Amino acid sequence: MTETELKDYIAAIRPADRDAMAAARQRQAQLAKPPGSLGALEDMSVRLAGVTGQVCPRMDKCRVAVFAADNGVVDEGVSCAPRSVTVQQAVNMTRRKTGMSAMAAAFGDDVAVVDVGMDCGTTPAGILNRRVRRSTGDIAIEDAMTRPQALAAMAAGMEQAALAKADGVTALGIGEMGIGNTSTSAAVLAVLTGAEIETVTGRGGGLTDRAFARKKDVLRTSVGRRPIRRDDAVDVLCAVGGLDIAAMTGAFLGCAHEGIPAAVDGFISVTAALCAVALCPAVRDYLFLSHDSYEVGYRLAAERLGLEPCLHLGMRLGEGSGCPLLFRVMEGACGVMSGMATFAEAAIHDGYLDEIRAQDSFTVDRP
């Protein structure tokens, strides 16, 4: 992908359909229930209508796309796990033996695993080979990747969105697999938001106090190593990001481009979503946050997006593990819109709600 192609791709992205959202809001007002009584499900149904252009959308086929890559910063001692775990777990995802993929199997969701930068020989069977390079550079001493490499990784993400559309996927979850990627995500988030490293950096998969202090020192060095154009998300990815984050950024752009609801997982995923919105603000309309990640930087990224997660489960696994759970919530929201009776259908006179509606205590399309 060239810079011009990226610009044209972004220019083709349109905001969600406001007419469909207004029609969905009107239908919500007609359903046989007190206004606002289904809370976030009502908000979600209106937003899904805007994404799909359908007042009563359906969630018939869901998929989690996982982008796997290694990170050179692991050499700095910022992770408790060796980089070999990346390829091992990527393979286990294809066998439905990881946390995310086991849940996806239980619910009947598709899983697609894409190698965009694993540090191994041949891409294992069952994993799509879109490798840009073997691992990124060590961001403490050099850029993670070149700009053409970042664009190539983004193109791999866009491809997954296009394939999902062609396959009739109605919601696409965006996940990752890459040892060291809580470090790269923290660095990206710090640069994008101007936040201090301490406020965005967590222990990832688990670190001793000494290793945690080392991680923060490494990230401070990384974000200060060279001037980074904070207003250019691609430059941020090149300087301190990861190939997985770049591919996920492309996937979020791709979901907006293809008109597919995008399920955002945890810290790494929400950081990539923030990169996508930095490149194209309209992408926000297509994002649905799954769970409130335990990682410390997650809340800042969610606040910058102006979105709230649906689930509060203390999760921090990554992989896209929140996505199969969010799909079920989406199915519930759609089920209510299509299957619930209106007051007229239920033969209930709704005049008793006039006073409540008049005081406007409840809203359906909360920001």
C-alpha cells in the first residue's frame, strides 16, 4: 500500500447512517418497555443500525481476526515470556486451544490467524502468511519498522476486513498475539495522548517489581529516542509500535470501509483503534468496546475514544478474548430490535409513559 492509496482508502470511509439510527431510535421508543430500560443494549442497537444501515440488523456470522507478530523490545527484558510463545500460541489458536479460540469454538465463531511479523521460519500451517518482516526492531534503540512496512501491515488488516465482508461476516473482532506488545502499546498510547509512561504502563503478563521498573525505563527511552510526529499515527507506529498494532489499525479502518461492526478487545486492541480514529475520525462509529481491560492504560484509550466497554470482568488475556463475549451482547441487542413486540403489537396502551417521556430522563443514543 502506498501513501496515496491509504489516503484514498480513508477518504472512502463514511460515518454511520444517521437516518438508520433515527429510525432505530424511533423503533426503540415503540417497543413495549419503559424508555431506556434496556440501557446499553438500546444504545448498541441504535449504533448497529447506523453501521449496517438496517433498523433491525442481524448478527449471523461472527469472526475474530488475530494478527501475530514479535517485538524486538523483548530483548530489553520487558516481558516475562520468551518470544517463542508468540508462534506457539498462534498455532494453538488454529487448534482452538487458547482462551479466545476456545470461547469462539464454544459459540461457533470463526477465527482467522494472520502472521504479520512472527520471528520464526516458515509460517505454520493454518496461519495466513502476510509477514512483513521477522519481528520489529528494538524500539529502545531503533524504529520498530519503516513506513512502507507499517503500510504493508495495515494493508494486511484491511484485507481481513474485505475478506470478512465477502464471507458474509456480520461482526469482526480484532485481536493479537505477540510477546512484548503491552510495551509497544503503552509507548504508542503515550505518544498519541501525551501521557506519562507511568500512567499507561502495566505489568502485562506479569512482572516482578524490578522488571516492571525496567519496562518503564525502557519505554521512557523509546518515546524520547527521536522526535515522533504525534499527529501522524503511522509515524507513531513506525517509531514505537508493532506490526500487530499496525495490522489491527488497518483492520479497524477496514471495518469502517466495509461497513462492518468492529469488536475491540483489550489494551492492545483499543490502542490500535485509537490509531485508526486518529487517521480517520469516522472510524469511531464502527467501534464497539468489549471488556474493560485490567491493563492500566486501557481506560485512558477508551476515554479518548469516547466509548464505554460493555463487560467488566477483570480480563487481561488479550488475543481478542473479549470479542466472542461481545458478539453475544450484540446478538441480544439485535434480537430485541427484531423480536420484541411494540406497544401496539402487545395491545398495551403506552399513555402511562407520557410523563416520563416528557421529562426526558432517559436517552437512547448516549455519546
